[in-house]
Amino acid sequence: EADIYQTPRYLVIGTGKKITLECSQTMGHDKMYWYQQDPGMELHLIHYSYGVNSTEKGDLSSESTVSRIRTEHFPLTLESARPSHTSQYLCASGPPGQGWEGYTFGSGTRLTVV
Amino acid sequence: AQSVTQPDIHITVSEGASLELRCNYSYGATPYLFWYVQSPGQGLQLLLKYFSGDTLVQGIKGFEAEFKRSQSSFNLRKPSVHWSDAAEYFCAGLRNNDMRFGAGTRLTVKP
């Protein structure tokens, strides 16, 4: 079944640690996105990619980095986690074109930095 | 600037009652419009979308939404709410590959 997977679902980690949030999709979508979600706030785009070896920063300034070496895989890395990084991170993907089909979202990773 | 606004942070309705969640958009031209639902601990699931044509669109789970250009609105409705509809609902607009989300409306369903 075509889907988008995020791991881990929950992560508690100490300040200063390096972490990678995984996102994989089996739909062959070219476009992939990372959003940060905080309670009562709109989703904020932090990174996006329109294909292999293509990555861009979104509206929200983020200390994270991403890579897109394979179409299906779009991991997000924090080199040195801080408590301000505590949030929910949502990965999404979309088919080619203008986007009228909407995005497919993963279940999210809830990150807590202590 | 392009934006989507959901005026209601939290709405409570009784099971079986009708529901309307409000969404307003501010774009230079009509964007693609979407409603997503998010259950606790889950990602967003697409309920319905509007691109063009018929202004009343049907979605999954018995939801519908009406596009009103004159009011820059895209309100979500359901005739009879079920307890399982309790969730967070997000309106979104997309133009030029830029998807903007509202802050969400949390729906509580009373027995």
C-alpha cells in the first residue's frame, strides 16, 4: 500500500545530541516537505524538495538540515538538539504538477529535547 | 501576503448536531483550497479539496465544503456529527506550490 512513514514516532533526547528524523514514501512523489507543528499554531514549512539533490529552506528559520539522495527518502537532521527544538515534525509528499491533489502526510515525530 | 485564517480555535457540538467550521483565505487570486483532519497523535488526512467548478464539494466521512468567492471563504460542514469526528481540522490554500495552513480548529463532540 502506498504510504508515507515517519520514524521514530516519539523521541526524548538530551541537549546537544545529534538526531535524524526519518521520512520515507512509497508513492514515487517528487515533492517532499517537512513541517513543524506546535499546539494552536499553523503548520510552518521548514524544508522542501522537488526531487533528488534538490532541497530548499522554507519560511520558518530552522537549524535543521535535510538531504534528498533518493526519491523516496527525505531525512531531517539536527546537529545539536536544543529545548527550543521541542515540537512535532510532520513530513509530507505530493505528486508532480501544481499540487491540486494535495499532500499526503506521515503520522509525525514528536520530539522532546530535555 | 498569502494566508488562511480559521477564526474559531475551539468548537464544541453535541453528537448528532450539525457542524460548520469557518475558513477565510487571502490571496491575490483564488488558490486551491483544502480541508485536512488530524486525530490525536496522527498526521493530517485530506478530507476534501476545491480546484474549480462546482462550489459545493463533497469529501470523505460525510463532510462537504462550500467555496464562496465573494466572501473569500471555504467553510466545512457536516449535517450530523459523530463522536469519532472529534479532532483538529485544518484549512489550507495552495498557490504557486506554496501551501499555507490555518492555525486549526479543535472540535469537541459532546455525548
